[in-house]
Amino acid sequence: MAKVAFLGLGVMGYPMAGHLAKAGHEVTVYNRTTAKAEAWAKEHGGGHAATPREAAAGCDFVMSCVGNDDDLRSVCLGEDGAFAGMEKGAVFVDHTTVSAKVTRELHDAAAAGGIAFVDAPISGGQAGAENGALSVMCGGDEAAYDAAQPVIDAYARICRRIGESGAGQMTKMCNQIAIAGLVQGLSEALHFAEKAGLDGRAVVEVISQGAAGSWQMSNRYETMIDDKFEHGFAVDWMRKDLGICLDTADEVGASLPVTALVDQFYKDVQKLGGGRWDTSSLVKRLRAMG
Ligand SMILES: NC(=O)c1ccc[n+]([C@@H]2O[C@H](COP(=O)([O-])OP(=O)(O)OC[C@H]3O[C@@H](n4cnc5c(N)ncnc54)[C@H](OP(=O)(O)O)[C@@H]3O)[C@@H](O)[C@H]2O)c1
């Protein structure tokens, strides 16, 4: 069993850190809002620290799941950052969805201090984090990945190293690109069913068993039909991710016309007040348009 720190106890991080404690690791948590760290320590019996540096001190592994590029920099770097507390040979594993650029920057900064940095973004949503069934896509040095994988396994259904530093984040971009068009397609199908006077539940019962079936269809159709979106993966986060995908597409010369269009549709959802709604709220935008 390892000595592990977990930084960022949000929708995803809180249950992920819980799985580490349940697996028997010695876990210390840090959260910007201390009340959440106190609640976690009370529930799981681990320790909590006032700064990322303090949480990371003496740990074999430091995991993070914060918001965006700047948030990740702020928990890694500086006087109170995790890198300042980590010993040579320790491994930092980042689960935040960020750009490959900041990942490589932090990988190199960590390497200068003898620390390994593995990018390990996740897919599977809140339910995947709570059930310990996430897909984890990794980039970084092979030896560091091999050391971290048994720890990550506490909350993973599948964990794979795709390549060198940044490859995990590039894979997560593929995931978000694939989801964007898919959720819009599902929204259009359910909107069409409503307008045509069909029973949406009956429609999904049959088409989900055929070629149109998907995770989004199976897990989101009921709340989409019921017009409920106060759960799941926030539109604000999705726009952050699609921004990363579109910027990176320019760098690598990929063409993403549907992703760019769906990003604009999510902008409309934000204007409807849906920044924290689940990404399946694209159907609400269609309803709002009549
Ligand atoms: N939710 C999902 O379904 C899902 C799925 C896959 C990937 N992701 C990705 O996973 C990451 C976290 O998502 P989430 O849904 O768990 O978000 P969340 O519930 O908003 O939690 C974000 C966490 O990051 C912390 N944080 C934010 N900025 C910080 C900063 N500057 N310094 C220190 N801590 C900071 C927050 O602390 P406070 O408590 O103080 O605010 C909170 O603990 C995001 O990159 C998201 O895109 C999310």
C-alpha cells in the first residue's frame, strides 16, 4: 500500500480519493475550500492538509483533479505547490482535463526536480467516479506509468498508457470530439420524436438496441425526456474541453467542423443559464427554439 495525496475534492475527486482510502492506501487530501477536505477526512478517516505542498510531503504518489490549466499550475507550482513538497522519485498523476501544452510544461518542470508526471484524464462521469469504473487515458514515462497504474486501478475500469507526456490529454480530446456530435444527434432524435408525437421512451427502448445505441443514449435519455439537467457533466466544463480540442486541431491541422458547431450550440445553452447543466441539455436548446 502506498502513501498518496489527492488534490481537488470536487464531483470527481471526492469519490476517487474515497476509493484510494477503501483500497487501503494512506491518503491525505487537500481542497481549496477546506470544509470539503474536513468532511472527506471525517468520512474516510484519512488526513487533510492546508496546502498542496503539505499534502504531498513524503508521498509516493500525488493525484490531482482540479478545474483547468491555471488551476493545475496553481496546485503544482510555487512555494505552496505540490512539487515543492515532493521527494525525488515520487510520481504526480493528473486527472484534470487540461491542454497537452500545460501537461508537457509541468512534466518538464517536474522532471527538473526528479519527479515523474503522468497525465491521466478520465471519462465515465460522476457515476463512473462513484462506482470506481472510470476510463483512464495516460501519457508519460513508461516506468512512472507502471508504478502508478496499480494505484489508479482503485477507481478505474480500464487504464491505458497511450504514449509520451500529453498523449493522455490528446486521447481525452478524441473522447470529447466524439461525444459532441453524438449528444447533438441524440438531442435531435428525441426532439424529432416529441414533435412527431411519438413516445420517446418507446423509441429509445428499441433504437438503443440497434446501431444508434450509445452510453449517452442509455444513460441520459430519461432525464432528457423529463427536461432535467441539474446533474452530470457541466456545459461550462464541456466548453473548456471543446476550446482545448479546437485550439489543438489548429496546431495539428485537423478539421473539426461539427465540433466547432456544437461548441456554439453549447454557448447558446450558457446564454439560457445552463452553464452548470449536464451536456445533454443540447435538447433544451432545441426546445427553446420551438
Ligand atoms: N464531472 C464530470 O463528469 C467529469 C468527467 C470527466 C472529467 N472531468 C474533469 O475533471 C475535472 C474536475 O471536474 P469536477 O466535475 O470534479 O469539477 P468540480 O466539482 O467543479 O471540482 C473542481 C475541484 O477543483 C478545485 N479547484 C478548482 N480551481 C482550483 C484552484 N485554482 N486551486 C485549487 N483547487 C481548485 C475545486 O476546489 P473548491 O472545492 O474549493 O471549489 C474542486 O475541488 C475538470 O477538469 C473536468 O473537466 C469531469
